[in-house]
Amino acid sequence: MGRRTALAALLAAGLVPCSGAAAAPRCTARAAAGGGAHAGPRPPASLLGNEIRRLPTSRRIVALTFNAAWDEAGIDTVLAELRRRKLPATFFPTGDFADAHPAAVRAIGAAHGLGNHSYSHPYFGELSTAERADEVRRADASIRKASGAEPLPFFRFPYSSTTRQSVADVNDLGYAAIEFTADTNGYLGPRGGMSVEKAVKRAVDAFTPGAIIQMHVGSTGDGVVLDADALPLIIDAAQADGYEITDLRGFLSEESR
């Protein structure tokens, strides 16, 4: 116990860097010692030390994930489709979204895992370590309040803008940095040159064991949510190709590989 206490003291003092794959056990030790903001389960060491763009598995599984930072458009459609198929997804709302749309976050959290997408969706590379911590902690508090559920220890960077130090910072707070193998780009909408067919193709082209597909709910004001319409087609394609839709919550242990 004395050795762990000494290690925790070094980490707290910033004398041992919490970055890189070799540092993952140290990141876990620091979070366990009380340095992190996340009060629930801790991510396993295999998900720490780097941004995760593919789940560490050889199984033919695909994870479906949705970011939520705008309005509520498409959320009912997505939840209804997942419910009809009895399939899981993971949602990454911002804290600002949770404050503005608590009923939507509660409905999502009642059926699916909730990650953390920051409070105000800034570029993390432009923030200090203290400012990053504030963004993560504020989002965590808002998501907990809105959902009444325990959020997952998974953080997704706004704009997928990661740096080695920012990944280390969120690891220190008790979160794995869960990014994505491919973004459908459905959020760009027709005005951004996207269509349902193009969104589906981007997802299907990325299928590989452990692939993480990023989609979005909500719209930027036009009410169009291409990913909501693309979802059934993406699921059909995955299942036809022998992939199982996995739940990120299963990766809270090392046994899901």
C-alpha cells in the first residue's frame, strides 16, 4: 500500500507523465487515487494512454456512436430504430446540450450509455490542462443531472482534435479517449454535399473488427438528420457482413477482446 501511495503522490505532483501506452497503468493508479473527476467505473488500462479509434478486439463487432450538441432533431427516430432492433449505441452529449435538452438526455440514458463530449465543444488543443478539466467536469455534472444515470468513463474530443497532452489530461480525469474509425459526415447535410447513401458508404467502408462509427443526432438548424435515415441501412449492412453491433459498456472490462 505504501508503494501505491508513493506512486499516487508522484502522479499528483506531475512528476510521472500519464501518456503513452506504457503509462496506462499509471493513469489507472492516478484515477484510483482520487485524481479523476469520474465517480463511476474506471476504463481498463487497454483503453488508456492513446486515443481509441478502434476497439482492441479481433471479433467482428462494430460500435455505433452518436454525438449530440445541437437540437433534438432525429433523436426519437434513432432511439425508436435501436429499440425496434434491440440494439445498443453510445451517445456523447455535450453538457450544454444536456442543460438545454434534459428530457432527451434522460430518454437516451434510460436505454443507452452516455459518454462525455465536453461542456461547450471547444478545441481542446487551445485550452490549458485546468480549462480542459473544467470542461469535462462541467459536462459530467450536467449529464448526470439531466439523465439521472451514471455516465460512462468515455470522453470524445470536440472536432476529434486530440493532442498527446490533452489525451493524458482526460485520462488523468478517469476517462478513456474514445474517438472513431470513421465519421459518416452525415452532420454536414445536403447543403454540405452529403446524402444518406454517402453516409452509409462511409460507415460500411470502415467496417473492420472493433470499428467505431461516429454519427450525429440533432441538426444545425435545417431539421435534416441524415444519420437518422442512414442508421437502418448501416445496421443492415453490418449484419449482412457478419458483424455484431456491440455495446461500448462491455469494454469497461478487459474481457471483451
